[in-house]
Amino acid sequence: MSANRQVESDCTEIASLLHDQFSRLTRQLRNMQLPQGMTPERLSALSVIDKREPISVTALADKEMVRPATMSRMVSALVDEGLVKRSEDKSDGRGVLVSATPKGRRAYHRAQHLRLQHFAGALGELAPDQLAAMRSLAAALDKLTVLLDGPAIAN
């Protein structure tokens, strides 16, 4: 087997392993207990709002990879619960911007803290060399995310 084919084979195997593990990890993270009324979807939306506010509903939907109508319904529910507020987009007369309220920020930070605490507890069970590998993996995943977000890879 040529070196190029071996690399291609290794990349395909690693992609399969990572995909399987990420799928399992994602399911476990989604099933972690969150405070009353907080869902993984709401937590994710509040995370984006917290980091990028004010943000349009359309931009939020793009970041969350859902349809604008779906995000609009979620934003309405978050507004009803006092977690976010809508405001006029002065640069677009028809546009609406979304920002977290103090209550929304507290709810997001509390839920995120609980989730990270649980995650950190599990990481604390790893051996020091495994923990170092996780740190390296995080850096590699950051790079991989940038590459995957770039132009589509041709077959």
C-alpha cells in the first residue's frame, strides 16, 4: 500500500472513530440534567446570544443551524420566560435583535456551570496522560472545526 493510500485509510478510520465517539458524547451531554425549564437547545441558543448579543433571529438560526421559523418560536418562548428581550434593529427597519436579560444570563451561566462541573468531574477520573491527550485533542478539534467550516471538500 502506498504512503498516500495508508494516510487516506488512516484518516477514514480516525474519522469513523471520532464520529462514533462524538455521537455518543453528544447524546450523553444532551442527557445531562439541566435546571428546570432549560433544554440543551435553549442552553445552546442562550450561549450564542450571550456571546454575540445583540444578534438577529436570522443570524442566531444560522449559528444554531435551524430554520429561522424554528428559532423565532424558541426566541418567543425565551421572551415569554423573561430570559431574552427583543429590540428593534436600527440598521434594518424590519429586523429584530435579541439580547439576554439579567435573568437569562443567570439561567445560562448556572446551567453551563452545572454541565461543566459534571464534565470536569468525569475528566478528573482520567489518568494524567489521558488528561494531557484531552488537552491536545481540544486544540486539534479547534483546528478541525475551522477546516470543516471552510469550503466543502470535493470527492
